Amino acid sequence: MRLRVKILLFLSCLLIFANFFVWKEVLGYKEQLEVVFFAIGQGDSIFIETPQKHQILIDGGPSRELILEKLAQEMPFWDRTIDLVVLTHPDVDHRKGIESVLDRYKVGQILLTAVGQEKLKELGRTEIGQNNQGVGQVIGHLGTEIKAGRTELFVLSPKEGEIGQDTNDSSLVIRLDFLNNSFLFTGDISSKIEKEILNSGQVLKADVLKVAHHGSKTSSSPDFLAQVNPSLAIISCGKNNPYNHPHPEVLRTLDNFAIKVLRTDLQGDIEIVSKGNNLTISYKQ
């Protein structure tokens, strides 16, 4: 009888603790999207967490080590899963960190281009990391859509079947919509691809623009900026980089459109929180 009472007390305690953690999660739930542009050096890496705690990583920057440090700052130490990894294109300043992410984390799905898939094969990474045997790979192209709760991703470029020789112009261009806020991620495309996207008649309006190719003068044409019409532009580049990114001409063009510019080489990590109608910005060096 005493044993039975002890067992019942133990089970009751378990239920109390379980309810505590469930209510803690419910009460801690926030209807907001978090987007962090990592100060990753001369490269790109963007971490996104949806209100439902779906985690998305767009590119991994040029360092295998630094990306893991950055993710550790955003994710609990016990969390070793990322729902979606996006490789916009396979140049080393976007790809290198992805390699270590695929080794460290269990990834739900990988979105990449045909060019990116071929590059991973060349590197002998057909297995996509030791934790990701059989992970689903989606070849992204115009028309590809991914939904994570109330967060939606739309691929605007490249067109299906296009495999260009220029890896930059083969970049995935993605618009992310969360309620009434939008972000546009442009990889390293040039003004040539910007024009093609403009001519395709797609919706480009976005509150936040990730400036293409780290602010290179080959991108960010006035016509493209006019159509996107962002209130905020993010430039991801390294301090004292050898390419002199961002180019002064690009900065002048952004200024002419009265677009606020934030840079990872100056501000550090840039976190933007969207509650669906407004944006809150913070920095972390």
C-alpha cells in the first residue's frame, strides 16, 4: 500500500512538472519573427526563427568555426536541429560555414540550386554531413514556395532548369513574408539578374533588403531599388575587406532613395524582430 502511495505521489509530481513546462512554453510564446544578419566577415549568413520556433539558416559565411559560435549564441545548447538550411550559391564566402553546420546539426531540409548541389558533390559531400543521411534536398527555382506556419518563403530566381556559368547570378533570390512585413534576400546577383526579375513582374516590395553581393557596384541598380522600395538595407561585409565593399556608388544610390543602411562590418550582428506590422532593430558586436 505504501509503495502504491509513493508511486502515485511520484506520478503526480511528474504531471505537475510537465504542466509547468508546458505552460511556460505557452506563456512564453510570442507572435514575432526574428531575423539575425550575422557579422560573419566577408560573406553572408542569416539566421531566422519563426514564432513557431522553426529555424532557418540562409548561407553560412566563409568560416567553419565562426558560424558555429554564432549559432550557439542564438540557439539553446541542447538544440541540435535546424529545420531548413538554404545555400544561395556555392561560393566559399557563403558555403564554407554550411559544411560545419551539416556536420554539427540535424537538418530537416536543404534548399539550394543545381549549381550548389553539384559543388557539394565535387567536395565529396554527397552524404550531406554525418548527421544528415538521406536529408531532403530541394532544388530551388522560380515558383518554389516553402511555408513555416505564418512565415512564407518564395523563390524569385533562378528560373527552373537554368544552370549558368556565373555562380553569383545563379544565386537563389528569396522573398520572406511574415504577416505584413517582408524581407528580400538577394544572394550575390548582379544588375543583369535584377533586371530579369523586374521584367518577370514578380512582387518585389520588401521592408528589408539584403543588398546583393556585399554592396558591390555590379548590383543594386536604381530600377531594382525603386521596385523593392525598402525602408532598410542590410549590407553584409567584412571589416577592411580587399574588395572595398560596399562600393561608394551603391551607398550613394541607397542614400538617393532615402533607404537606411546598416552594415555588419560597422554594427556587428544585426537583429530585426517583426511582429507582423513593425520592425525592431538591435545590434550586437
